[in-house]
Amino acid sequence: MKLINKRNFVSIVCIFFTLITCGKLLLEKAYGFTDKYYTDNIFTILAFSVLITLILSLHFYLQKFPFLLVLIAQYALTVGIVFLAIFIHGQFSENAPTAYWDMFISITIPFIVGALAYYICFFVQIKKANRILEELE
């Protein structure tokens, strides 16, 4: 995975979307579950993919802060936006009693997977760049 920038934002969203959707479909197939809200859930996964990619891409602007603080802040921002969306949705229609918990789990798993993939690639590229700089000196 490349570092997220303006040129590759859409392709990274597509990668996240595809991986999360495939994971959802495999889990449903393994458990024999038929999703009656399939279309709604696919668009929710797309929204999560855009949101997570957007928030992870902010890392570039937050490099002066400690990594762990940035990661926690990105996760908190992601969960906060999702909970705000649930709250707003609840003002117009009825939410399930477990809506917040379900969405917390639904956003945590993709965020952790996406953040791990992104930051592992990020640190590998930094290590590679440092090695090249050492060779030039």
C-alpha cells in the first residue's frame, strides 16, 4: 500500500472497500447468514472506507506529534464521527438498541486493519528512505 495522498486516495478507498466487503461476504457465507439490509450495508462499508482513508491520510499533517497519540486521536475521531452519525440518524428514525455497540465493532475492525497496513507500509518506506540517505552520505 502506498502512502495516502491526493493522487491515490480513490484507489486506496477502493482497496479498503473491496477488502472489507470480501471479509463481510466470507463471514456471512461461513455462518450461513443472509443479510436483508445488504444494499444499505454495502453503502455503509463504502462510507467507512472513505472515512477511514480520509482520517488515516491526515497522518501526513500530524507528523510532528508522537505516533501513538496520532493513532489514538485518529481512532477517536473515527469513532466520534460514526457515533455522531448514529445519533443524527436516530433523530429521524429508530435505531436498534445495540446500534452504538454494533457500529463500534463494525468500525474498530476495519480501522485496526487499515491502520496496521498503512503504518507498516509507512515505516517500511521511511526505513528504506533512511537507508538510501545513509548510502548517499
